[in-house]
Amino acid sequence: MWIILGGIAAIILGVLGLINWWSLFLKALAALIPFILVVGGVFAVIIGISTVKERAEEKREEAAEQSTESDKS
């Protein structure tokens, strides 16, 4: 029950804060968007590099597997 009341109080205070400091909220949002884009871009590059490395490793393993199979024949 206390959690629900705390949540309602947080919502009310949040709405009042947005009304009172709307211009500051927009400035903060404008400052956060480039930061989020940079961080997201860095993560995308890291994930892309990791994926390329994994695919290269899989190809190497397949090539090694095929060469050992051909040696056995």
C-alpha cells in the first residue's frame, strides 16, 4: 500500500516539476540527446566489431574442420 502511495506522490511531484521547470527540462533533453547518440553509436560499433570477429572465427573453425575431414579421407 505504501508503495502505491509513494508512486502516486512521485507522479504528482514529477508533473508539478515538469510544469514549473519545463524550459529547463527541454534544455536538459536537448543536452542529453547528443550524448545518448554518441554512447549508442559507440555501443553499435563495439557490437559490430564483435560480430565481425565472431563470424571470422566461425569461418576459420569451419575451414579447419573441413581440412581435418579431407585429411581423414
